[in-house]
Amino acid sequence: MRKILEDIKNFLLDILFPKFCIRCNKEGNYLCPDCLASIKISNEQFCPFCSPPVIVLDGKTCRACSRSKKLAGLFCAGSYKNPLVKKMLGLFKYEPFVKDLSLLLASLIITHFKLLNKEPNIDFVIPVPSHPSKLKERGFNPAREIAFELAKFLKKPLLSDVLVKTKPTLAQVELKYSQERLKNVRGAFSVPNRAEIQRKKILLVDDIFTTGATMEECAQTLKAAGAREVWGAVVARG
Ligand SMILES: [Zn+2]
Ligand SMILES: [Zn+2]
């Protein structure tokens, strides 16, 4: 019944507020199939921390970086330099666009899995959390929406209350230096219920990966709480 009501609501919304492709203006969705297919999706994995980026065949954080980093490796679909990806991620912060865009953005990551010909070997999917004050202001956590679609595709449980954000932070994009970014997120996350993740492999999901400070801080927190391995998945690298 709920599903039928939801379908009727969406049908009416589509009639009242038709959606147009953000690139070519074709009616139907925020990105038409042709424009979606025009986005270049990566068929390789890079060490998340090496700069300039270094290709890693096994998808893992390179040996040198893994001495100081906890994130096991990263699945990254595209580049934030792609104007279409940038526009989609910009719109994604606003509520009216969230449902349709989360599907489109998740589909970019799923295409990346398909091009790599592999899926992350994990037990759970966990979104990078928003602070409650941010959640109240925006009404949703963008990372959770993408994580929800990925969990559905991977047929793995989504745990959205295992990792929580206890300290509000500034948007990482507003901070220029990597040292500032590290300091901004240090100690910002915690795991109130550790039992569920003991010895588990986790896929941590976010929209953008810039210096990796946020994702690395989450990975450190999850591992310190008992997780065995923490992988990352993002739409784009900044
Ligand atoms: Zn189009
Ligand atoms: Zn590296």
C-alpha cells in the first residue's frame, strides 16, 4: 500500500513539476540517459593518498601510504573537474533533487564497479555521517542517500547509526590547507555501538573525496572500535 501511495505521489509530482536534463534540457530526469552516458567513469583505482595519483592494481592504498593510513582503498567513479558531475553534486545538497540524484550518482559508482569488473568485498555499508545540527538544517544526509542505493545494489545491510558525528565541523572545501582539514575533523566521529562491527569489513560512502581527511578520520574511528577493514566509495575526487 505504501509503495502504491509513493508511486502515485511521484506520478503527480512528475506532472506538476516536470524534470529537465541539466545538460540538454530534455524532459524526464535531471540527467537524460545520453548525457549520463557521456560522463567518463574511471576503470582504474588509485591510491587515495598519493599525490600525484598512483594506479594500484589491487585497489588498495599503496604500501608507503598504508604505513600511516587506515583506509584500505578507494572506489572513485569520476572527477569533480567534470562540469556535469560538479553540477549534480551541487544540486544534490538541496532537498527537492535528492531522490532522483542519489540514484543517478549511485549509478556512477555502480558503473565504476562494473568497469573494474569487481565489487567491494564487504559486510556492511556505512555512510559518512552528518552532525545532528546539519541534519536538522538540511533534512537529510547526502552520503546516506547514496549509501542506501549502493547497499541495495550490493545486497548488503546499510548501517546508518553505527558511526555518528559528535562534533560539528566546517565544510572541508572551505579550508585551503590539508593540515587545517585534518584538524577540523579530528575527533569528530564516534561509534556508540561497537558490537555490530567487530571484525567486519565496511564500505564507507561519501559524495566527494578531496584530501581524504574526513574519510580517513572515519576509517580510524571504525578500526579503533573493532572493524577489520574499511574501504571507501565516492562519486568523485576533488
Ligand atoms: Zn541530456
Ligand atoms: Zn599512496
